[in-house]
Amino acid sequence: MGPLAYLSLIAVLRVSGKRTLAKMNAFDFVVTVALGSTLATVLLSKDVPLDEGVLAFVILAALQFVIAWIAQRVSPVEAAIKSSPRTLLCDGRFDETALLDERVTRDEVAAAVRKSGEGDLGRIAAVVLETDGSFSVIAASAAGDRSAFPS
């Protein structure tokens, strides 16, 4: 039964598209975790028949599709399930309000800058906390139009 549950999950994921496993925001992450939890339950519990597990995969994928489709078309729904990117550092200066709001430390921002290959915060145009929780580091030499930075 385990291999069939695994193959069923793969089939549902192929049919539902790449978005089902995207980590674009917290909502997508929850769907990914729920799919994994459902697979584990089907594999480890003799009380859950394969057809119920497959139905759960289909329901989760369908709900993710429907909510993403609605969010794409209805701004309040999008705002409810997605966060916005936030600039944490601009022109080498930290935005203390943004750091507090997003619960990010200066050290975490500095680590992201180092990871990008830069060592001098003064040579950074911006560090943006993206909707998926990752940091985008934009060097001053590559910044271009700063109006594109989120507030």
C-alpha cells in the first residue's frame, strides 16, 4: 500500500501543477506540510485506507488550486493569504520599524549580505524580506530604479 500511496501523491502533484509545491508564501507551505503529513498517515496507519488517503491528496491539491485562483483575482483574498515583501535595509541603513515588524535581527540581515558575497553594508542598495521568508540582497551596483523596492 505504501508504494501506491506514494505514486498516487506523485500523480496528484503532476496533475495539479508546480504551484502545489511552491513555497511562495505561508499558505503554500501549509499545503506542502499537509500533503506530507497525509502521506505519512497513509503509510503508517493501518486505519486509513488507500482510497481515503488519495482522496485527501486530491482535496488538498484542489483547495490549494481554488484558493490560489481566487487570490489571483480578488485582492482582499490575496492580502489575507499572502504577505508582502518588505525592505529591511536600504542604502546601507537598517529600517528599524521593518526589522521589528518582521521580527528579523540585524545579524540575520548581515548574514544574508555575507551569504550573497558582499561584506560591506554600505555597498548594498537593499535587503528585501520576500514573501517566502527568504532574503534578496541587491548590490548598489545592480540596483537601478529604487522605486521598485517594496516599502
